[in-house]
Amino acid sequence: MRNTQVLTTLSKEIMSTASIFMEHYNFRAAFRMFAKRYCAMHSENFFLSKFATEKVRHLMGIYFLRSHLAHRNSREESGPTLAGALSFAERAGIAGRARIATLVRLLQLGGYLRKVTNADDRRYTHYEVTPKAIEKAKGVYRNLLIPISLLTDNPTSLSDLYKNDILLESIVDYAYRCILEFKYISIFVPEIEKILEISGGYEVMLFITLEFNYNQPHALRKGAFNYGRASRELNIPRIQIHRIIRKLQESNLIYTYSSVIELSDRYTNKIHLFAALHMAAVWNGIIFKNI
């Protein structure tokens, strides 16, 4: 019932594209590439992965990028502000005003945002996304476009990303409209929504999938799980990984026997679907940019 309530125009587009991706003969290769790149990207950036969940990183990143690019193109747009970020977070279903205010301060400390005073009215200030943040965003989408290229017939999109900001604007604007319409793509996979709310949850799920379905000579659903190696490769504390594993077990997505983990069919299906939705949201921002 929950899914049928949100099948409006944009959600239908994303679900349709995700289904096409999953049926593609190259999907397993694309998923493997996506998962490896996503995990590596966040393990190498402490700031990205430790101060916010995947959902918060994604949604608030879209807000700041979209507001900044819109303000740059039209001075009628106010640009990113703390009040705007708080309002957007509430609309997107992200709880906690203090949480968002802290994230904004951390983005400033990390060199991703800077405060700008209006030259005509010094009482008014807004935030500006820095060139460092724009390059970081392009790096994130580059890591999505590379596996997407295995599923599509448009190899030019990757080079177009670095020509100027037009392609970035299209991707971000589409994502922004999706958030306003149905909040977040995890709404289509309610079975793993709670896991995605935990810091490192998405990365651990991708890592487990690689370990048991891709890194073995034959696809396995059961085997020993090395918590220490997972912690080192993902740069996530072992105690946090144990917490995520317990949540997966409570959701009946995996079964644990001491250090042995067994994946349910639902587990693989849901993580494949979420990754396909993740890629579909980016690809649709490109193919629907002129609509």
C-alpha cells in the first residue's frame, strides 16, 4: 500500500528506469562497480561518511547544490540559507533542527560552504557552495555515471559532467523535484529504510553484498564475515558494523550464526533495487533535462 501511494509522475519514471537497469544483461557488473566505488569514495572521506547518514548527505547535498546553482543563475533565488535548509529538511522528513545546524557548521569547517553577506543589505546573509564542494559533487556523480555507462548507450555524459555545470544542474534539479514529490528513494524499499538511517548502513550493506555475491567464484549466500576487514576497508568502527548487522538480523534480511552470515533472498533483491534506484535518479536527470 505504501508504495502505490507515491507512484506519481517522477516516482514512476524512476521505478521504470530502475526496472530497465535491473533487467539489463550487464546489471551485475554495473552493481559491482557501483558498490566498490561508493564504498571507496566514502571510506576515503571521513567528513562525508562519519557526520551524516547516506540519506542526510544525499538530501541536504541536493538542497545546497540546487539552491546555490539557482541563485547563481537568477538573483531572484535566495540561495542556500540556514532557514531554508531547516525548512527543506523538515519537508524531506529529516528530523532535528540541531542536527541540520551542526551539519551546516561542519560543511563550513570542511570548506564546502562559506557565508556571504549581501552587498546591498548587510543584514542578509546566505551560504555559497565552494568550488571544492562542486568538484566533490562531480566526483560523486562521476562514480555513479561510470557504472551507469555499462547500462546505457550514452558514453558522452561522463565527459559532459566536467565541461561546465550544466549537466550537474540537470541532475541536481531533477533530484530536488523528486525530493519535493516523494522525499527519498528509500520509500520504495521500506524493508531497508531503518538501515539507511544508520551511519554507515548503506556502505555495510553494499560491502556484504560484494563479499557474498560477487567476490566469490560462485554466488554464495552464507559464509564467515570478517568484521575487522570490513571495518578497515570501510573506515567504520567495528561496534557500528555489529550494530548494523543486528538491525539487518532483526529485519530478517540476514541470519547470523556466530561469525557466519547468511543472506536472505530479500536482502539481495532490496539492495539491488536500491542501487538501481540510486543510479536511475541520476540518469533520469540527464535524459529528462530538456523536458
